[in-house]
Amino acid sequence: MKKIALTLCLAFFAAAGAQAQTLKNLTKGAKDLLGGSKDLSASEIGQGLKDALSKGVDRGVRELSATDGYFRSMYKILLPEEAQKVTAKLKAVPGFAGLEADLIEKMNRGAENAAREAGPIFVSAITSMTIQDAMDILMGADNSATIYLRKSTYQLLYEKFNPVIVKALDEIGANALWRDASTAYNRLPLVTRVTTDLDDHVTTKALDGLFGKIQEEEKNIRRNPVSRSSDLLKRVFSKQDGNRN
């Protein structure tokens, strides 16, 4: 019985020692990758990157969810090609002269409303990031974090955005306007019937704009030392700077 107890104790301490060594090796590997830093732990490196991503995401979401965040920016949502054919054809039809401009503004207002839903989803993805994820992102390309976030959040964001987009387009009259326009167009002689799903188009383009904005913010913090607002961010990204030189 004593032999069994002794064996179990030895096995326990051996396993504990192996776990401690694994953590030690991970921390050492993180420091070695960053040029042998003696003053940053792997957890500090991970936290620094998460802070940077959180700040970039927060800024991007706030800007796009503001009035004219999409509509007056480079991420402005335009009509799909099929819908452009409809608006061009209906310009001369009474009641539809300003159709294209009206639809575009309403679509962008819907996207601005939906963008407010993105913050919590991004925060969840950032906080669940592993140390290895953080290391890969930090030493990766200028859009590594954006790629990570797109891969881990896109479907959730689509599911969250789409009903908000639908509701917003209904409330501001965009869907009703599009239904009237497409119905009038489909009654014209010698035209191919249109079946454009405006909700899906706006949702997809809104997400494209959101990730485009986050990529813009990510590049800024990687390339512009002034944007690093804390001592930890400066220390973490100085290692990335050294790796690029």
C-alpha cells in the first residue's frame, strides 16, 4: 500500500513539474521571438496586443456607427449592379427620379445602425485569444489581427447585423422603396426580371466596411508609434518594430 502511495505521489509531482516546464518554455519562447526581452512576460505581451486590438476596434466601431460613418466615408455602400440597372431604367418614370440617391442613403443609415452591435462580439473574440494567437498576430503582417477577427467573428456578426439591417431598412423605408422600384421595373417590356436581396447586400457590404476600418486601425498602431497610448503598448510594439528593421 505504501508503495502505491509513493508511486502516486511521484507521478503527481512529475506531472506538475512537466506543466511548469511547459509554461516556462512558452514564456521563454515568447521572449526569444521578441528579441530576448527580459522585462516582458508572455502574458504581458498577450495583454498588450489585446489592449491594442480593443482600442482599434472600439475606435472603428464608434466611427462607423456614427451618423455618416458609412455614408460619408470610403466605406460608403453602393447599390449592387443589378439594382443600378433598375435605377437607371426608372429615372424617367414619375416618382423614381431620385431613386438611386435615396436608396443609397437609406442603405448606409441601416449599416450605421447595425455597426453598434459589433463591439461585444469583437470583445469576446479578443478576450478568448490565446498567447500563441497573440504572438502570431504581433509578429505577422499588418492585417494579421484583422484576418484573425474576421475568421473568428464573421458568421456571428452576420447573424447579428442582418436582422438589424432588415429592421432598419424597413423602418426608414428602403425595403418598401426597393420593392416598389423592382416591381415597376419588372413590369417594363423587354427587361430581365430582378430579384436582388437588398438585405443581404447591405449586410455583406457593411461587414466589409467594418473589417476594412479595423484593418486601417491595425495598420496605424503598427506603423505609428504615436498611436500607442500606454507604456505596455510601446514596449510590446517596439519589439515588432525591431523585427521589421
